[in-house]
Amino acid sequence: MKGNGKIVERRAAVRKIANEIFDFTEIARRALGRYWLPLSEAQHTEFVGLFEDLLERSYLSKIELYGGEKIVYSGERLDGDLATVGTKIMTKHGTEVPVDYRLFKRGDRWMIYDISVEGISLVSNYRTQFNKIIQTNGYNSLVARMKSKQTHSAEEDAQKRAEK
């Protein structure tokens, strides 16, 4: 699936795998923190979709840069229905990048709800950004910004396809 000609198929394959191991609703809920509860079910659904799209745009391109670096399992911690799985990515330059996956048990499956890279939590990072926007301009402003970035990204993608 390498090469620019396979970008759509490659991204669809990554998205399919991500949907099987990540709980995007749980990630979105934790990222919004205290602002999640007062929202309606329709607002939850809308926000999860926007947040999932944001994560995809932010991280899919980084996943595509993966060039066969070695990933080493470094252990796990279990606390009831929560677990942390530690790994280290060994770069081609010999650097170790610690990556921890935080999971919770949903039914009989373990689902990822947070990733920590070099000690920096994805959920905590987004929660800080979201809180700042909501406290300053309100929840609707956050959603409007996310929609605007989604539209802008779609326009850029269409322009890139047209240039080929």
C-alpha cells in the first residue's frame, strides 16, 4: 500500500484498524472533561465526529511517515478495568521514544482511550486546549472552529487531488 496512488486505500485501512482499537467517544468525553455532561446526545454525536476527524487529520500523516522503526513492548499495568501498556519506539537514530497506551475494558474488549508520548497525554493536551477555547468563547465557538478546520482541510485535499 505504499505510494501516493494508494493513499485513499491506505488511509481507509488505517481508519478501519483505529476504529477497532480506539474508543473515540471515550477519548472525546475525556478531552471535553466537565463540558461533556451538559451536552445533549446530538451534541455528543456531533462532537465525537468532529474530534475523530481532527485526530485523523492530525495523526494519519504521521502514521504514514512510519518507516519500519522497531516497537518494543516494555510492560503493562492492570488496575481492574483499566490498563496501561508501555512501548518504546526505537528510531533509526537509536533514540527510544516511550509511548504508553491507556485502555479500559468495554465488555470483553480492551479499548484505547488515551496515548501518552514521552509523558504527554493526548487527552490532557486536547482538554487544555478545549477548556481555554470554551472558557473564553463558549462551546459553540469550539465546534465552529473544528468545523472550519474540517472544511478547510477538505478544500485542501480537493485542491491536491485536482493538481495531480
